[in-house]
Amino acid sequence: MSTAIELIGITKRFPGVIANDNINFSVEEGEIHAICGENGAGKSTLMKILYGMQPADEGVMKVNGVEVDFSSPTDAIAAGIGMVHQHFMLADQFSVIENVILGSEPTTVGGILDFDTAKTHLAEVGDAYGLTIDPDDFVSELEVGERQRVEIIKVLYRGANILILDEPTAVLVPQEVEALFDNLRELKAAGSTIIFIDHKLQEVLEISDRITIIRRGKSITTVNAADVTAGDLAELMVGEELPSPETTESTVTDVVALEVQNITVLDEYGRPVVHDVSFKIHQGEVLGIAGIEGNGQGELVDAIVGMERPLSGSVYLGGLDVSLKSVRQRRDEGFGYVPKDRHEAGLLLVAPLWENAALGHQTKPPFAKGWWIDRKGSHQRTDEIRERFDVRSPNADVAAHALSGGNQQKLIIGRELIGDPKVIILAHPTRGIDVGAQAAVWNEIRSARAAGQASLLISADLDELIGLSDRIVVMFHGKLVAELDPAEITPRLLGSYMTGAALQGGAQ
Amino acid sequence: MSFTQFQKLPAYYRWPILAFVGIVVLALVQELTGQGLLTSTTTIQTALKWAMPILIAGLGGLLSERCGVVNIGLEGMMILGTWFGAWGTLQFGSPWWGLFFGILGGAMGGLLHAIATVGFGVDHIVSGVAINILAPGTARYLSDRVFAQMDGGSISQSPRVESLGGFTWPVLAKGPDLFGRVERLDWFIVSDVFGVLRGLLFQMSYLTAIGLALVPISAFLLTKTRFGLRLRIAGENPLAGESLGINIYRQKFIGVIISGGLAGMAGSLIVLDLAQLYRQNQTTGRGFIALAALIFGNWKASGVLAGAVLFGYPFGLSLRDLEGTATRSLLLVIAIALVVVMVWAFTKQNIADGILAGTVAVGSLLFFLFTNTAPSWLPGTMPYVLVLLVLVFASQRLRMPAAVGLPYRKGGS
């Protein structure tokens, strides 16, 4: 067996981050090789480099022993590499055959498409690998699993013998996953090499021959799937981290501040992304939600703050049913919300700080007087936030994009906390900010808790989650699958719950 | 045949059937009102001449929007077409040179739009509006420098230019004149249909012939060729195209430049076929009506033709109809069409649409019954009213290219 792909010292930097830091591994011909790592570990960047969509800053890439330098996917395709993207690269209003031939169309004279040849070739590919699909169907009419099949056929049609699949199971239901795995085994039997990116450990163990773990942009190790358990993988993925510094005495009371009952939210394909979720948060309590991103946390939060209407379920704020109220009304009843992406949902980057501070409070004093914006009152309140939350900025009139990420985040937290909400929802409150600002945000969360506010904390930083929460629930595939005591849990164990490994009895 | 079966037919069956139904309705109304102009050869000819610039510019809009770029600058590119069409004719002594330079002038506008929107990521509407402001200014400046120096020209007008001319189809419309004979037999409906057909073929201008030929050519280009497939992916899902190694920028540039060229051709047609001179503000917003025809036509070539005919017809009719009686009877046609829409909406359980259509139908009918001649503003307003009605009732069924108007950057995935 020879080496299909070899990566030596691949490094890729983006402004302020190193996405890939000296990555080394090799893939043998005819194997299914999984790349495992948490979200943000750098898997997708690595695959984009391998597929020619982004150039690497450093390092050497060899395909079948020959050093290559891809400047576009065309080069990668020519080298026999094909990629099935996590988000399908299909045009809904094109037929299957149009999607498949795009970019390598058979034509007769004058560039006229030769659909007959294309369909014959498609049928050959389909027969060879056991993949069938009607070439004249429109993609918009296909099920998710079928769309993925189109993506795979698209790659095979081009004669690729090295397939990269980026989180192929993320959008599939279990039966579809089984069908996909059957297809992959047939591909392997036919001699294809498959690189399979995933973080669902059971699936990875089931399908792959070898597994390379990537953590924080570095390739940690490559192991044989037969030699490891899901627990081992979880430990390798999450890493042994420093124990969390924060635990203070409980301030939890008996008064329920937020109660969520049986919330179910459907995704665009009509499948439940949040499935019958219920929980209570008391005054003075921080409830942490642990889970790999994409397991329904975002949709759950949207449903609680009123940005998305759930299929069913109710939300009670301090005993009041707010299920049918708008976002505005819910905020007025006492919701604070720190969104996960401060640039997308938290701030108007080109607007001055005082306007940003007024967001969500713009109808109430001191930001407004009747119909009119109260500029003076707004400035005073903004200065108050800047001082109390240590938002380092020259004045309230600078644009928000002039601030560092940490100061932007402190401004948002200040804006949400200064109205003394009953419940504050914190989605990744310290993501992408420096250590000093992180400590400041943690302090604010702790003092809000001491003041009797209830907090819902979502974070990918397990230390943060364990350190700040009074209780932790684990969300997996849209369901709350476990409730844990942060005093008794390690990041490693929590990580195995998040990946579903512990649930299947393989963690300890 | 049920309605859904009808919808599944290919466009080149559906539109002729609809056109036939339209002619039947016109003929019916003609009988009811004793109004002879609605389907006469001369009316159809004029209507067709008015429809042509809308059609060709609409096809321009089609190519641009199918590759993902909104082209609200069609109007400005048409203006460039009018000026360069007149200039080319005067400079080189042949209207065919005028046509060539008209197309080139429009294509320059398209190139500008492509550089702004595709190259620099400027908002498509902003760039289009800028071109619509820039083009008349450029034309006026150039007129001052060129046409004002010529005999019979001024800053706002060129000397007269030669027409491109046309031809009458032999056998069918002259000589034996088969269609004309049937028309003169005055058989109900049959004569009307042949009147319309003869109107198409009698003294058809070369540009009209080219314009009509462009409809199947565009449709073929978009759906059956490699070029068209790659153009369309740029408007549907550019990242998917990019991931398969297609140069999206190139597709967009080509699409928008062709779009400008077609708009320029539409402008030259106004000069060479309709007015036989360049005049300021000659396009009178037909670039915008072309966009409306594009939307009406659901981003399909055959649909653009239907939209262009629909919007050109009231203009053509009003020019032939000096008393305004024929335009008045169009109100009855609209009322009938809306009743059809109402029935259709009710069968689809779409109560709100049905009530709205019914109300407007009644209003249209009352307008018809209580007037003797159409007010002079009616023919000019009718295309806009029509497009509004179409948007109200058909908006759920219309489907624009999925990525039209969205910024695209390479490597943005």
C-alpha cells in the first residue's frame, strides 16, 4: 500500500489566529482516514488547503508521492482529489445532471451540452459504486441524503479517487448515515481513498481505519481505530486542561426565574433540532449548557429570546408566560441576551458606542424621551457603562469597530446587565477575547449571580462552563441528555458526554 | 387538461397557448364593443414596434440577472445605445454601422457596471442608478460636441438618420397574401388570429426579426450550452461553481457586458426603427419596463417576450387609437383577465387574492361602463398597472435566480 496524501508542516495563519500550526500526517491509499477535532480546531481550514481553496503559508503537500501546489480546486480535481462540502454546493434549481457535469461538461460542437454522453457516464459511475439517482430530478425536490449522494457522484464523475468529506453526517438522520457508510465502504472496496472529517466519535470509530486528532490547530497524533475507545478519543480531542479557578458558595434560591417547558424547534428540512427541551433556572443560579456546536443550542436560545417561534413548548419568565410575546416584549419583561457573535448580532460596528448602548433599550429612558432619542441621557448612560464595566474607549462617540474584541464584549455585557434583567442569556461570552477581558467578563457574571439574577450560559470553553455554572446540562442531538454537577466533573468527562461517547457507555 | 398539467408543459408550448387565449379574448371584446382596432394589422405592427425595445432590453436584463447581477442600469445603457446608434449611422453612412456602435455603446455601459459590481463589489442598485444618471449626461455632452455641429442637429437631437428597413414575408403576407385573405374574410376569431399573424409578418423590420430570433437563441444559450450553464451557476450558487473550478468573475463580466450590448441594441432600435433620429430622453423609461417584463416573465426568455408584448400593446394601441375608444375597451379585457385570476385564486383557496382580484375587476368594469373614451393617461399607465397586478398575484410563483444581487467574493466560503 502506498501513501495517497502526505502533509508535512502545513501552517496557515489568519489575522490574529493560527488556524493550522505545523500539521503533519499521511493517508494511505485505500483507507478511510478520519480527522477528528473540536469545532474551531482547524479541520476545515486544513481541508480547504488540501482542496486548493486556500493556499497554505508553509509546508509541503504530496499526492501519490508527488509534491503539489494547488492554486484552485481545478488543480486539486486534476490531481484526483474531490471534496464533499459540509454545506452542499448544489444549485437547487438545476437538475441533478446539470449539477454533476458543471465545470467538466461534455459538449458537442460549439459548446452545446451533450446530455446523452453525460447521462451515460453518470450511469456508469452510479453502477460502479452502487449510487443511483435520477439525473433529471431537480435538486430542490431531493431529500437531504439524496443531495449528499449527488455531491458524492459529482466528485466521482470527475474521476476522483481521493475523497474528502467534511462532516458528512452533520445533516443526516441515522438511517441516512447508515446508507452513507455503506456507500463509503463500497467506495473503499473499489479502491478509493477517503478522508472523513467528523467529531462524532462513535461514527468515526465505526467507519474509519485510522484517525488523526487535531487540537487547536496542531496535529496531536494518528491512531488506529481498532486500538482506541471513544473515551481515549475524547481525551485527545479536548486535552487535559488546567482545573478551573472559580467556585464560590452557592447563591441559588428557590425562586424560579426562567422555566422552559417542552420546547421543540424544527430546522429547514422539518427535522427537530431542539427536541422537547425543559429546564428551570432559579434566581442566583447559573445553568450551563454543554454541547458541541450545532446540537441545537443556538436554536434553543433563539426560541427562548423570541427570535424563532418553536413548534411547541412554553417559556415562563418569573412565572409569566411569554411564549407568545415578541422579542421586544420579552426584553421589557426582563431578558438580557449576549449573542454568540458580537459582530453579527451584538453590535452595529460603524455606529458610535452610545447608539450601540441604546440598542434594545431605545424606547425607554434614559435613551429616549417620548418619541425622541435622548442624546444627552444616552451619553450619560453609556459613560456609566464604560466606567462600571471598564470598556476602554476614548469617549462614547467612537465607532464600535474601533474597540478591541474584549472591550466590545464588555460593552455588550454592560448594555445587557445595566437594565437589571431577571434572566441573562450568555452565548459564548468570552469567545475570542483576551485573558484580561475574559476575567472581567467572568467577574460580571459572578456579581450578576450574586445579585440574584438567573443566567443561562452556553460555552465551548469547558473550564469556563465548569467554573461558572451551578448546574450543567448536556445537549446532544437537540436533546438534554444529562445533568451534571460541576463540582464533580472534569473537562475530559464533560467532553465525552458532549460527543455522545459517555452516553454509549464508552467514556470511563 | 388541468391547470397543473398545463404548468408542466414547456414554455414554448405554454406561451403560444396563452397568446392564443389572449387573442380570443381580444376578439371577443372586439365583437362586444364593435371596436375594430384591437386586432388589426396596423395595431399589431405598432404594438410590436413598441414591444421590441422592451423585449431586447429585457433579454439583456435576463442575461445579467441570470449571472447574478441586478441590472437596473438597463435604461442608461439603452440611452448610450440611442446616441451611439445615431452617431454610427451618421459617421459611417449605414444604419448597420449604427447598430454595431449602438451595441458597442451599450456594452461599454455594461462593462462599467460589471467593473463596479463584480470587480469592486459595489451594490448593484447603486451602480445601476449611477449609470442611469451618467448615461444621459454623457449623451448630452457628446451631442453638444458632435450633433450640434451638424446640419439639423442640436444639443438634444441628431440629424435624421436612415432607417434599417425591413421586409414582408412572401406568400404569407404579400403576393398571394394568404393571411391577409383570411383576415378580410372576417370570420370570428379565425380572422383575428390571422390579422395578428399578418401584422407580424407585414413589413417586418430587420431589427424586429433579429429581436424575435434572439428569444429562442437566448433560451438555447442559457439552457443547452456550457456557456449558459456556467453563467447560470454564477446567479444560482456561485460558491458551488467556484468549488468546481469555474471562474465566476469571468461569467459575470461576460453576462453583464452582453446585457449592456443588448440594451444598447434596444436603444439603437428606437433610433433606427422608431424615431429615425436621436433625441434626448428618447427611451422614456423603457429600460425599467424591460425589468418589469423580465420579472413578469419569471426570468425566462419566452416570458420576457410575453411581458414585452403585454406592455408594448397598450402603447401601440393608443398610437392608433386617437379617440381612445379602443383603449377603453382594453379595460374590459383587464376585467375579464382579473375574473379568471379570481376564479383561479378561489380554487386555490387563496381567498385574499381572490377578493382583491374581484374588486379590481369590478372597478375596471365600472370604469369601462361609465366612460366613452379612455383618458389620455390610461395607455401610458397601463403597463405599470399590469406589472403591479402581475406582481401581486404571481409573486409566489415567480422565482428569481437564488444569488441575484448578492455580493460574491472568491474564496468566500
